[in-house]
Amino acid sequence: MTWFAVRSTYAVSGDDGSKNTYCERVVLFDLAESDDLLGAAETESTELLSLNPHYERIGEFCAFQLGAHLETMNGAEVWCNLFEGPEGPQEFLAQRYESWELEEEVG
């Protein structure tokens, strides 16, 4: 078994609409095959959304392979952060992630 972490990002709807709030989560999965990872992430995210109807997943999953079997902790959240600001969902993603992407080296 191998540990994987998956980051997902959510827009959180507020009451007055004056600020936009975002939640980033990283959860762990202990899986035999990396082919099962996106399905496991989708199932966990769907459960979160059912418990938090004011959340909307934005962007794509970002997956990381962490290492060999330690203990079973499937779906355990290892990091979560909320953001507030005037940006809409696409602006938030661009500012938070795309502006920091490394460019491919040529040659």
C-alpha cells in the first residue's frame, strides 16, 4: 500500500456576498494502486459537499504520492485553509496557483 495526498479547493458561499471565501483541503489515501486515487478523491469530496451544501468544488484535484504503508488513515484531512477576499473563483485560482507555476525549461 502507498500513501497519496490529494488537494482540493472549494468556494464557500456566504450570507451577504461581500467577500469570497475559499477552502483548500489535503486528504490522505492509503491505496494499492494509484489508478484508484481519483475515484477515492471524488468519493471523499462528494461526501464533504453533502455535509457542506454551501461549498462548491472549483478547479481540479492535485495529487501527490507520499510513500509506503504506515497506518490506515484513508480520507484524513492533513491541511485545510480558508481564504477571504474580493476575487471570484477563477481569479482566486489564477492568483493562488497559476501565478506560481514553474515554466517548462526549453532545450
